[in-house]
Amino acid sequence: MPPTPRTPQPVTPDPPNPAMNPLMTQSWLDLVFLHWAADPDDVAPLLPAGTVPDTLDGVTYVGLVAFRMYRVGWLRLPGIPYLGTFPETNVRLYTRDAHGRRGVAFRSLDASRLIPVAVARAAFRLPYMWSRMEIRREADILTYTSRRRLPGPRGAHSRIVLRTGGRIEEPTALERFLTARWGMHSTFHGRRMYLPNAHPRWPLHRAQLLECDDTLVTAAGLPAPEGEPLSVLYSPGVPVRFGRPGRP
């Protein structure tokens, strides 16, 4: 049975716990956020135990997010330059738990470094996939490509091309809802887990989607998105800290 959530935490542009001691640090750079509306009933069976779809005006969303992971590190140690730096593309859903905490749940995370993928799968049970990936920039045009190697489905792919635009001074309620996410819901060795994060307020930019050829969403067990994304955003990125897991 899904939980009966408490009153959801407000959607805030700043993290609720900005002073958390870091368990892990990293930066997310050159992000593109693509989002399509989804029926909460379609999404609910795919979420971690103890969570329900988080909604805005009765609608939830499927996110396809591509970016460059930069210098993953532990505690307050310097991030790793090579193994901790790689392209990543994830398929994510929006969650809420019985404590009212809003978060995301990942259906897949494609990354180009085999060792981090293997560690994340074995140690944390996260659905990382090893893929051949590239991010290219030509002036204001960014191209993100990904083709899955292991574990599969082999050949699942994504190609996103966009033109970056001007800074958004005041994001809409939907743009805040989709990006101001201060935790991850997951399951670790059969136990529910909430991993909080903190980072500076997102610098968000408008973006024009020039091309999107993707099968990662359907490979993640979701219906194929219909039509153009309802939201297309770009961000140059933020430094991020993850705290220790919260109560289930």
C-alpha cells in the first residue's frame, strides 16, 4: 500500500538544509532538462516503495536530463579528476514520501565511465548503465549523445541538440517544481532510502530544442513521450553536496 503523505514540503529555490556536512561532492555542468507530462497512475508502479508520484496541478512529469558530471569526491576530499568526470544522461520521475519530502527517483542513469558505473550498481544499487557518450559545444549549440553498452537494452540511445538562450530571472512554478529537488528516493538492499542534497540556486536559461532522438525513456519502462517536451531548460551548472541518508 502506498503511504499517506503528510503535507508536502514547499517547493523552494534554496535547499532546506544548506549547511549539511557532505558525504559526497560533485558538480553538475552544462545541463539540459527535458520534461513531458505523465499520468500519475502510469508512473506510480515504477516508484520506490514508500513513495507516490509528486504532482503539480494533478500532473506528474518524466524528465530526461543530460549533463557533465565533474569531479566526484567523498567527504571534503578533492574530487577525482578522471574517474569522477564523465557525461551522464538520466531518466527520472518525481516523488514524495510519507514525511512530505519531495525528491526524484531514477529509472536509469547512463554514464561513460565503467568503474563508477560498476561501483554505483554494486555498492548503492543505483540503475547506472555503461554507455558510449559525448557532449559537444559549438558556440551556443550543445549536442549530447549516448548509446548504451551494458547491461542493456544494448543500443538504447539518446541524441539531444539544443541552442542555449537567455537567463531566466524568475522561473515559473513548473520550472521550480522540476528543478528544485533536494533529495533522491531509492531502495538500498531492500530498505527505503532518502539521500538529501544541497547546492546554490539554479541558474536557469531558456533553450530551443533542435533535435531529440531518444529511446532511453522507453528502455526505462515508461510510455513513449507524446509530442514535444513541455519544458526545455539549460543550466551552466552548480556544485553539489550530498548528505547522509535520512530516515526512511
